Amino acid sequence: MNDPVALIAAMLVLAGGTFASRLAGPYLRSRITFPPRAEKLMEISTVVLLASLVATTALTEGHGPAGVARPVGVLAAGLLAWRKAPFLVVVLAAAAVTAVLRLLGIP
């Protein structure tokens, strides 16, 4: 796509679609009702999606496994987050645990 006009038009269409999609949620929420079971499933699906994203990011690197250091760092972050530590402490602790393990030669 070397045509700048087409590129700008595509960006505007995508921006408009994104805006319409975000606007539709609050607008339609008051007009559409879901059964309680469907609402519960949507809540659970959010947690499952986030957990799968964390697992994929923590356990893989490229096309293979990530080694031991990164999952242990993520585990340390998870434990601190579960104990309601401040976000900055969680991130720094995860980075520190991973860095120390890699410094010790653990991949």
C-alpha cells in the first residue's frame, strides 16, 4: 500500500470503526439484557482470557519454551499481587527475581 491517500483513508475507516465499536457498548448495554448465566460466563471468560495471555507470555519465547527464570519471576509477581502489594513493587520484584536467576545461570 504505497498510496498515501489510501493509507489515510484506511486509517480513518479503522478509527471510525473503533470509535463506533466503543460507543456501542455503553449505548447498547442499557437496551440489551443478558440472562444471569450469560453474564457470569462473560465474567469468567475475561479471567480465562487474561490467564491464557499471562501463561503464553510467561512460558514461551519465540517458538519454544522460555526457560525457568521468566516463569519463576511471573510466579513471584503473582504471589505479590495476590498479597495486594503495590503494582510497582510487583513489577520490580518480578524483574529482580528473573534477573537474579539469569545472573546465576538459570535460563
